[in-house]
Amino acid sequence: MNLEDHEQILSEIKELKSCIAKLLGLSSSSSEEPFPTEALEKAAKEFRNLSVERGEWICSHDIRKIIKSASYNSANFLIRQFKFSNYFKRGSTYYFNKQDLISLGKELKIRNVDLGRYEELKTDQEKFKKYLDNAKKNRKGNKAYKMPNDAKDITSNPVKLPPLEELKAELKKLKVEFLQYNLAEYIDVYKDSYAMSKYLYHIQKYIEPDMQKKIRKWIIAFNNVNHLLAESKAKKEKFIPIKDDDLIQL
């Protein structure tokens, strides 16, 4: 590098520092000295404000506008579970980079993941782990129990399970009801044998009381009959709701 090139670089650096000083609201002479930390922080804050106004950053309450299946506030879950790092916090509100949220949403769609449901699942698993941890703390001594002296010769014969054909008939009846009352709007069925209510809290007051009762009753009945089928060591029926054309034959 010759002397002329060196001087040109120094000149450009000086000009650049002068521009930064103007952006920070400092005098041109300030460019000769290190910029104050307070001024840099103020400029960074103003830049973030402009970025938010331009829509480059999405506040935590608006994540659902980008990822439709997200819960009302998935901010902490995204940071904790997905190690989402391109965000900042202003006050009590988190702001996430829009493009990175869009990218995450696309990957979730490819993997067939409902973000809100995934958050519920992980939260439930964490709660269950805490229950197990508490159980370990409750145990004292080498033995987890103390046998009472009068606990002896107290038995009962197991109840006879319903006939297999009755259980299958009950399951077929539940499949008919599932279509007849359009319960797919309110109930999810997993692994063809276990039912759970969808998240209905926000629309519960718009669901007729009789329908709410029917939803709860159907879930209990469906899970119970599949449990009894498993107890009977019978092959579980594949959950395929019966079509309208076939209802007449039943």
C-alpha cells in the first residue's frame, strides 16, 4: 500500500466518523474522539424504533400474524424451546425479526407442527416431570412405604370385562356420533385411540351447553372403550369415521 492509498483510506474513515457524529447529534469535532456510550445507545434505540415502525420487527403479541398456530404469547417458548436469538426486549415486550419468524413458520409447516399445540405438549410434559421430581422428594428411607399390620388377606376378584363384540359395537356407535354431531370441530383424535378436546376456552360461551356436555361425554366414552379393548388384548379399531352413505346400513 503506497502513501497515497493510505491517506485516501484515512480520509474516508474520517468522513465516515463525521457522518456518524451527525447521526448521533454530535458536533463534527466529536468525530475526532470516541463516541459517548449514551449517544450510541440512544441511536440504537431510535434505530430499533424506526425498524419496528417499518414492520421489520414483530412484537410478541403479534406473532400469530406470522405463525397462525402460535398461542397468544409464544415469546418465551420460542426463545426457550427454539433458541430464537434474533430479538430484543423493550420494557416488558419482546420484538422478533419478521423474516426469521416467517422462516420458522415455513419449517413448522413442513414438519406439520401446530406451534400452539406443541407448546401445550411441552408445558404438560414439564409439569409431569415436576410431579415426578416431587415424588422423589417425598420418599424417605430405603423403603417407599410402611406396611400396616392389619393389611393381610384382603382381596377382590377382578371385574369381568364386557364382551369384545359389545365393545366394538360401542366404538362403531361413537364413530357415527362423531360425524352426526360434527364433533371434529371440537375434538382431536390421536393414534386412532385417544381423544382430546380442542382449545375451546375463547369460544366456549358460543357453544350450546348441550353440545359442551356431549363433547365431554363422547371423549370419556371413546377413551374408555379403547382402554377396555386394550385390556381385552384386542386389536384396536382404526379410527375412520363412518361416511354418511353408510349410516343407513347401521
